Amino acid sequence: MQKRIVIIPIVVLLLIAAAVILELYPSNKITGQATTTIQQIIENQPHSIVIGTYSIRPSFSVDLDYDLNVYDKIEEAINQINSQCPSQKDIENCVNTEILKFNLKEGSARQGYPLSVGCYEGDEGVFMDFVDYISNCSSSTENSCECIHQHISEAEYKLSQSPQGIIIDAVVNKNKSTATIKNAKIIAPLTFSSALNYRLARDKNGAILVVRKGDIGKECNEKSYQRKTYTFCYNTGKKLIIADQNNKIIEKEHKIRFAVEFP
């Protein structure tokens, strides 16, 4: 009986201690008293708690009425030109002939011919006209002759040499443009102005220089030009709504530009 009297008080003390501990230890059980609010949690731990996250993924579709098959047509035209013209003596005549063949075949599908050599207009057209002039002159097989050009619009062109070729920097109606004519050379950096009666010419070594009309006394035969790079334009027949240089909304024909360079 003495052993029982000793054990019972010990058990009772342990139970009382456990109850005290449970009472003091924080509990997550739901009670009738709101001891802590979300605002208090945010104020006490503003950087260590996330209340919740969400994301919005809007999506929509628009019918652009755009036919990607047009690029297959462009590839067809390039393959046709590349298969026929690189081995020809008169590349330019071959290019024009193959374009005509392509257009006659495609012209039956819709009114007008889609493919043309170059499609540059306005100031850009003026610049590209001069680029073609340089390209033709540098590709001539003749030396000591003046390169013929029917008309050059008013603009200023600066020519400089680089390891890649002749660099052309132009200002046409305050619009700047630049291009490089590969594997071409000039005697020295020069400025060409259409306002003066000047021409491009080739010296005895084939380098480009500027002379007054008639200074050399011989014009390069146009048949001697073997231009290597040709720019083309494919008119898709569609019209796009765009902003012009003055941020005015206009409707413009959609034309895709590309180029072919012969070895």
C-alpha cells in the first residue's frame, strides 16, 4: 500500500504539468476568439509572408489575310534565275528573260505581273539607282573608260574604301543611306554630287574615280557590265495600313524585297 501512495501523486503531477504546457503552447485549433488578424501579420512580418498570387494569360487571334505561300513563289523565282544565269555571258539579259518567263506563268493567276527588278521609290529609289550605277561601273570588263548613266537625281554621295569593298554614304533630301559594293575599289575617298557634270570612271587598273564628262574620251561599253548583285521586288497584291515618315496613316502595296548575288 505504501508503493501505491507514492506512485499516484507522481502521476497526478505529470498530468498537471502536461496540461500547463499545452495551455501555454500556441495552437492552430479554431476557437471562438480571433486572436490574430491578417493585417497584424502583414504589419509584423511584411517581407516574410505571401498572402496569395495569381496570373492572367489573355489570348486572341486575328485574321491577317496573309498567304505565306508567297515565299514559295519567291523561292521558285530564285531557283529559276540561279539555274539559268550564272553561266551566261550576259547575266543581266538572262535575269530579265527569266523574270519575264516567271511573270508570264504567274500573270495568268492574277492581273498584273508580280516580279520586277528593284522596287524602290522616292528617296530610297534615288539611292538605289546610284548603287546600281556604282555596281555596274565596278563590274565592267573595260578599263580607262567613263561609266554611262542616263540620269542621277540630285543628292550627295561619299565613297570610301574598306576591306570588303566600296562604302557608299548618301544624303538624299536629308535622308541618310549606306551600302557596300563588294570587291570594288576606288583610287581615294571621294564625294560625288549629281549637281555637277561629273561621271564615274575606271582607271587603267579598274579602280573607280570621278571625272568630268569627256575627260577620258571613251565610254565603257554597256555590254561590258557584269553586275553581280540584283535586287528584286515581289508584289503580293495585298495592301497594308502603315505610318509614313510623317506618322500619317496610309495604305500601301505590300512588296517583298530580296536580292540574288552571283559568284
